[in-house]
Amino acid sequence: MDVNETAHPSTGTTPPEQGAMGQALYAPVAGQQGQTPWFLKTWVLVAAVAAVVIGGGVAIFLATRGGGDAIAAPVTASPSPSESASPSPSAVPFTLLDDGIAEGEYPDAAPSPGDAYPAALAMEDWVWDKVGPMWTLVSVSPVDRSKNESSTAVIYLASPEGVLFDLVHVREPAGPVRVVSWIEDRKQARIETTAIYDDGATTGALVDLVSGAVTGESFPMSTGTSAGERSVGTSADNTELWIATDKVYAESRFEWWSADLGWQRAADDADLVPWVVETSPVGTTAVAEIYDASASGFASPRSGVPGQPNLVVFDFNTRSTSVVRPVYEMSAGWCNLATVTRDGDPVLGCYPADYSSYHYYIAKDGERLAETDTSNLPLAFAITSEKSVVDAVSGLEFVSRTDDPAAYEVKMDVDGTSTMLLAAGDQLPFTGIPSPRTTVAAPGVILVRGGGVCALVDTENAVVSLPVALDIDGQINCVGYGLGGDTPVPFSYYD
């Protein structure tokens, strides 16, 4: 809708109730009915300069409880309307989060697959014409522990206003499914399935977002074909990097894909460690460790001594690889690949000889390790070490606890005042945003993703759209339109 002209209904404060998935839920917003999914407009309106002010309070609009119920967070310090009063609309402030769909044009609600899923609308072909920057793909894939299998995975199209459109249902009992890349012009996506058993193996597939057809991905190996495929990351121009392995991880392949060339081999070196791979937050560089000289059957002339690894770097822009051999000056201790900076530099995490502390170092070929602090680390990594991190990409503040990889509050500075955007147990699940990641989705708009949360923040007007914020046993992921980035390592259900 045109959010700069349309009004939203107001609501009074109601006590929270405990939902099936454990979130704090609130009563539905009273208001208009019909083809406009007002209950899905997931506005979080904050700060006096960009808020719906009702009786001196700040209005917060949220969406979708599992099973199709609409929810809304309470309105702070606003009077409750009388039972006989009609809901009075309040002007929505200017925001960059506009899906371009007029009032009354939205499709009907889609049938809900169950309580663990967000409410969504049925998909219609004309909606694709609206898709562009700030739209996202969201996958929700619960696990049914009573049957030791995953439930149906659903892939949604999410508008900048947080409206979800039901696209594809993928039934894969072996394990939860998540979307990891979006080939926008082909209306396709790639997904991963992480087996609940079978050593937590991950396999890849291509999904047609219109027909729902799913085609498995596999790669040739000396023993036949790959048994596991895992996404490493994607660049903004849709160059994808994947790792393929055989059943026992004795053989591995690094494969990249682009629309112009299809699948191409990036590396098939036996000395690369397939489970120690990191990608820059914007999808420009991926880095893999080389097995050290003590690894029988895998060591090579490129191998370093134990605790002093050499690295292979894949450049998404040139689609080429290079070797990084850092200069180590420590006589003992231990280093491992930890992460990759936004600039594409490998970061090693190192213990000294007495293992008394832990330090981060930038690794460059032929150069001594250069110690760095957490300000150079990606947000998902830095927040584990700090209680509060101001993200260099967005300027948003993410608040955590020491040695905790989740953010429990997201704040921003509004006219010199620290203003709460999202908080665990309120707009977010009590688990917060595990391993948060930020990407510029459009000028002034930041995509925040992590765990069961996918949010868009209009940093110019302090407005948040929250397509999904769920705490489920399973996997949730979101991919932004035209955005590159790393693919978080999937959670393993094998034990």
C-alpha cells in the first residue's frame, strides 16, 4: 500500500497471553476487514519523530501469530477505547518501507499449515510485478519431535511492509529446510535440508517458486556423486559458492554457480577442510582452511604446521582462488580461521602458548599477523565478545550478554536519544536474534536477520517491518532481494 497516505487502526493495551510457540502474544488489533491485510502490516513505530502518537503513547504494530491469528503489541500509555466506540485510524508516518500495493488489492488469506507458521496471503501472479529491493524470501521449517521428522517447510515472499505471501510447500521428512539463495529473475531459489539423523548431513536443491518443483543438486566425484551439499555464500550478482562432500568427507569439491555459466568447479583440492569455511558478510570473499601437515592423507605442500594454518581464498568477483600463507611469530599456541571481515580479509582466532587469552588477527599472504579488535569483526561474531555492539553497517546498537551469540535488544539513536526498536519477549522471541547479520537492503533500509527473525529497519524514519519473528524447533532463514552474504552454518539435529 501507499503507507504515506493510508491510516491504521489504533488499539488499547491488553495483557499478553502465552502462545503455542512460547512468544508473548497480544490481542488482535480491532479495525477494518476485507481484502486489505491490515493485520499483517508489521510496523514497529518508534521515536516521536516517526511514530503514531495516541494519547501521548507510541503505537507499535506487529503481525502474525502462528495459525493465522493477528497480533499486536500493546500501545504504551494510550487509553483503551470503549466497547461501543469504533476504532479511530491514526496516521502512519512517512516510511521507506512501501510495497506499492494499494488498499483493497491484496489476495485472500492462504490456508494455515498449522500453529507453528505465520499467517500469510495466497500468492497471485501480479504480485511478482511489485517485487524488488527490500522484498525477502522467508523459509519456515518446523521439526516434529514426536515423529522424529520435520514438518512441511513453507517458503514465503515477504513485502517491505511485512506482508507474507505463501509461495511453496516442501515436504522433506528427513530434516528441516531453509532457503539460502534467491535467483530473482528466474523466480527460483536454492534450499538446504539438514538431516535430523545421518550425521546431520546437508543436501541442496533448486526450487521453482512458481510451480513448486524441487530438483536436487549433486556434483560428480571419483566415488560417484556427492552425498552432501552446503551453501557457503552468495554475492550480490548471484554468484553462489557451495561445498560438496562424499559420505565420509574423504573427498570434497568447491563449486560455484552463476546465471551466465552455470555450475563450475572452484577447487577440488584434497587438502581443504570442508567444515572450516567462512564468508564475508557481503558475499565478496570465502576462506577455507588447509589441513595442517599432521593430517594423514590430507596434508599437502601447502599445509602449515599444526596451529598455524594456511588458507585458500575464493573471490566472488573474479571467481578465482588464491593461497594465503601468513607469517606466524608465536613459538607455540594455536590459531584457527575464525571469520572474514567485510573487506574480505581472513581473521584468525589465536591462543598464546599458555592458552590464557584469545586474540584476533588479520591474515594476509606473506605478512605478519596483525592483531585486531572486535570493531573489525562481523556483527554475528563481535556480539559474542561484547555486551553491546554498534554495527558499522547500519549504526544500530545490538545489546547482548558476554559470551552470548544472540542480540536481545536493537536500538538506534534518534535525535540524541537511544531508542528501542526491538526487544526479546516483546516484538522478538525470548531467544532474541541469534547470530544477527545486517545488510543494506536499499538506501536508508537495513535487513536484520538471524535465528527466527527477519526484520527491515527504516533508519531514516525509525520504522521497523517484521515479516517473521518466531521461536520454533526447526529452522527459519530469510534472503534479501539482490543481496549477497554469508550463509550461516545450519544447526545440526544429529546426536
